[in-house]
Amino acid sequence: MCEYCRMTISDFHYAGEIIEKRKFHKFDDIGCMLAYAQSKDLGPGKAYFWVMDFDSTTWIRGEEAYFVLSPEIQTPMGYGIIAFKDGIKAKEIASKNKSEVKYFKSLFNIDWKPRYEH
């Protein structure tokens, strides 16, 4: 169950996880993970962030991922964000969705919660 929106995690392509103080927080949408992190004042250096590589559905560290954020990308809770291990693949998907590749630290400059109330 998603820690933020309480939905069942049904499609691992969009999943995220935060590990902090021996607690594991699972999310059905990377946007839920980021909204939760902001609500708890968690960021890089305060917790470990893991995201699912959209192509392979394998876990990668948030800091090592390339993110594509676009309203044209359909995700479980409508945040429109997916992650890739391969930067070239991320650029290809971003180009198709009229977006750009985002890096992990830049995601914390976006106000996630007001965009999508659950």
C-alpha cells in the first residue's frame, strides 16, 4: 500500500521507496514519494530514495536516475513522472512527450502536494 495516497501498488513501473531510520516507505507513484518527502521534510541526505526503472522494473537509487516529467505521461496518481537508469532512453522519452530530463535534486524544487490532492 502506498504510504502517501493509500492506494495498492499495482504497477511497479511507477513505484518509489524511501528508507529512513530503518523504516521503509513504499509508493505507487514517484510523485507520491516526492510529495510525502516534502510533507516530512525529507530530502537528499536525510533519507535514501529508490525508484523503479520504467523499462526494466529494477530498483535504482534516486540520485542515479534520470526522470521525465510530463502531463502526457499517465501514472497511477497522475503526477506524470517516470524514472530511467539510461539517460539516453530518458532523453528519447522526454522528446516524445515534449518534456526534458530532470535530475533527482531538481525534483525537490517542485511543489508536489498542491498539484495533486489525494
